[in-house]
Amino acid sequence: MTASVTTNYRVGLLAWAALTVLQLVWHGWLFPAQTMPPALVLAITVVPLLLPLLAVRDVRRALLWVGILSLFYFCHGVSEAWSAPGERWLAWLEIGFTLTLIGVLGAGVKRRRSV
């Protein structure tokens, strides 16, 4: 494994952890849901991010899973940035973490050499 691949994995794992912590802070502490039980909102937002831990022995596979899941969080971040001015900064963080995850996945793709 090259140093750049290892760095990409570390950045991806850090973005994954940051996205998970962001969900806990956002929906559990700063802006808990008013119309739904906070535990349900946390289950909907945090549990999917914990599922790739089942594949953590293969970091590449775990990051692929969380990268696919992060598309949902990207859409959520864009929606909140557009509609919730008080939560906009959290939405931008969410967008940034998801774009980092997707970027790490793109950087890790093996490309064929052109002849």
C-alpha cells in the first residue's frame, strides 16, 4: 500500500467519524427534533453511519459503503442549507464531510494506463 493510499484512507476515516459526530451534535444536542422523539431521529441519522463498521477490517470496502451512504447526507445538507438559516453552518459542514468522503473514494480508484 502506498503512502498516498494510506493518507486517503485516513482522511476518509476522519471524514466518516466527523460526519457521525456531526449527526450526534446536530440532532441530539444543538437542534433536537421538535416533532419526533430525538432518539428516533438519532437512530435514523447515526445508525446507517455505523453499519459500515461491520466491514472495517477492509477499510476500502467500509469507505465505499459509507461513501454511498454519504449521498443521502449530502442531499440532507443541501436541503438544510437552503431551508434552515439557523442550521446552515452545520449543513455546510455536512456537505464538506460528504464531499471529502466522495473525493477520497475517487482518489482511490485505480485507473488504467492509456497506451
